[in-house]
Amino acid sequence: SSCNRLVKPGVLCHSLIMCGPTGMEVDSGRVAPAERPVADLASSPIGNSKAFEISIRNQYNKLYLSRLQALTPLALQAGAKKWPTVPAEHVHSSLSELRVRGPGSVGIAAGCLCKKVAKKKSVLDGLDNFEALPNLVNQDDCYVSEEDEVALEDASFRVALGKSGEFWTNFTAGMVVAVHARVDAAGKFQILDACLPGYAPPSPPAAGQGRRLLALVSGLQPGRGMATPQALLALLEFVTGMKESQRDVAASIAQVIVAGGIQMETEDEDQGEASLDQADNILASMAASVPVVIMPGATDCATNQSLPQVPLGSVCLPFAAKAGAKGVSNPCAIEVAGCKLLGAAGQPVSSVVQFTSLERHVDALRTCLEARLMAPTAPTELTIAPHAEDPMIIADSQIPRVMFSGNHPTFEAEERGGVVFVCVPAFHQRPAVVLVDLDTLVAEEVLVQV
């Protein structure tokens, strides 16, 4: 079956989060993407490969502690900038420092947000009726509620903040936030305002020669929905410039990124195998003409389902690999024509939408960058191994010019603070490719003509 297209049993694959593809020398006359591993890009401990060693000695408290230590200075800096009237001596690196100042004190502190989600189902609810166990993972549910209980904690202690109300509905558990707070007579915090660490606008890349386009596609899943053979052929014709009317655009494509969802989501192994074979053939034909990198996604069973997902091996897509397509992790960070890219296959953004009141997926994607976390809801909602260092932290040197997320219902794009945020539609739901101009940061959706 398709699920058996794995590396040798017993071999544990370690993958650096946001690691770029290796060996991407492409002799196609196009602009070849440069590869930089995280160790070259990151200024935080995320660049240390030892941080990703899976060990029973690592626990989630270490992951959260590393997140708190890395993001607290950034959050406090953002808070001091947002609330300039607060004296510098009232900006505290721990919650306890603000609390000990006594009733009436006003200052800035930072901590990791904790939430008890009122609408979230529990396996304990079905213990007295095993057959009626609730479905714990329902991608259509929105769990955010004003009844959620919120707390803020750092390395010293946790402070209860009461009910969520409308104030905290755009934040998820696991985010490190700076708060502008007042200590009341009972020693409790009254939150006046809050903010995320944020990001500084990235440096623009050097001007290139001619137009340079990034092509983004996701959720191919051949055989499902609108991903018919005719639609997939039309996608191939557009990207490779088979039709004369499309050759000018195709010639400007510097890189194609397939943002997960290669294989059809099905319980039928034969259908899954056939879907993977069709995707392999399409991607092989595409990679013969243009540089292609492939990310795994939630529906791709030939990889781990926890984040970060290791790249799909050549045994999964043998023809595409022979044609030059390269596998990257999910999430991943690569550089194309001097432009930094950062993206995931959609799981982090979908999870943020579930646990916030944000309705637009592009807003959730931007929130991830503002929180400086590729997956803010991991490990509470998204599965991730307990690393000694949090592999989801976005370092200063990793701030991208283009941040993308795949496998969404519709196309959404927005430029904010020198970064263009792009939500790529799932091809089986909406047969389209997204083109991003790497010089102007203009993103457009192109529906393939069947």
C-alpha cells in the first residue's frame, strides 16, 4: 500500500524544522533556489541540531521553557514600544516582579498564555459509554468561547486572569504575550492591554534580472473532488508553458512549491496508492521543466504526522525524485532568488482558526508570524515531540518576505509590514495555482482552464 512506502523499519529520521532542500542545483536556465539550513539562518538555539534530538529525557516543560526564554525579550520589547508611557523600570522580565510592587502598580510583564477551552471535548466524557466516545478532532469545529478560562505563566508561577471574554479570543494557548497590567488590592492582575512579539520588516532582496515568480500549489490529491486528470494536465501545461499563450509566464517561474496534500485522503489503500502514483507522474513531468520542491501534509501517510514532518523520501515519489524534485520538511524555510520563504502545509493555520475568533485564514497566518511561532497551538492541539528546544520558534533572521500556508478552501493574500502572506487553495477544492512576484510581492490566483 501507499502507507508502506517508507524508509527501512526501525530507522528514525531526524529533520530540522524549517530546513531547506539539499542539492538543488537545477540546470534549467531558470533561477535556482539557494539552500540554507536553519543553522545558517537562525540566531537562536533553534540552529543547534542537538535541539531536535528525540529523547525520553525531553519533556514538554522544557519545550515551553525554551519558548518562554526565547520570546519573552521580544514580547517585552514590543510592549515597551506599544506603551511608551510606561517607565523602563516598570518593564519586568517576570510576572512576580510586577506583582511584588504591590497594589496599584502598573507595568509591563510577559508570560505564556494558558487556556482551559470550555468547548473542547474530553475523552473522559465517554467513559461510561465506550461506543459514544466523542470525536476529539473535528476540523469543522470552532472551539473559542468567552467562557474559556485564561491564565498567564512564566518560569516562576501562574496568574489566573479569569474568563476570556472578547479580549483573549484572538490569542491561543502557547503564545508568549506582553501585558500592560495593573495590580489590584487583592494582588490580582487587571489586564489593560496585550500584544505579541511582532516582527521587523525584512530587508528586500537585491533586484533581479527580469520577472521572478514563485508558483504555489497544494492539495493535489489526484482522484478527489476537482482534481481530475484533465485539471492536473491543465496545471502541468500552465506551469511548464506547453501552450504558447502561457509561455511568458511559465518562463518567469523561478520555483514551484507543492505545499502538502500530495495524496488523496482515503481509507482505501488501493485508491491511496493510485492517487500517489498519479501525483508522482504529474510532479515528475513538472520537475523536468522547472525546479520543484515538495512538502508533506496532513493527508500524506508516507511520513510522520507530528510536526515537524520529515520530507517525503524518493521511495514515495520515485519518478519525481529522478526528475529533480526535492523534498522539504513541513514547516520549511528556503530561499529563492535571494528572497526568504517560510511556509507550512496548513495544519498550524487551521488550528489557530479553530481556537481563535479569527475568521480569515490569512489573518491566522499573520498571527503566527506576529507570535513568532510556526505552530502556536503545538503541542496542546497539534502533535509535536517533546524537544529540548522549541522547533517552532521563528528567529529574527528567519523573518520571510513570503509566508505561505497550503490546503485552504480559498485563496487569500495580504501584504503587511514588508511580508506577503498567502493562503493557497487546495487544488482538489479549487483547481488553481498562486503566483507571487518576488520583486513586487504581488500575489495572484490563476485558475487552470480545463
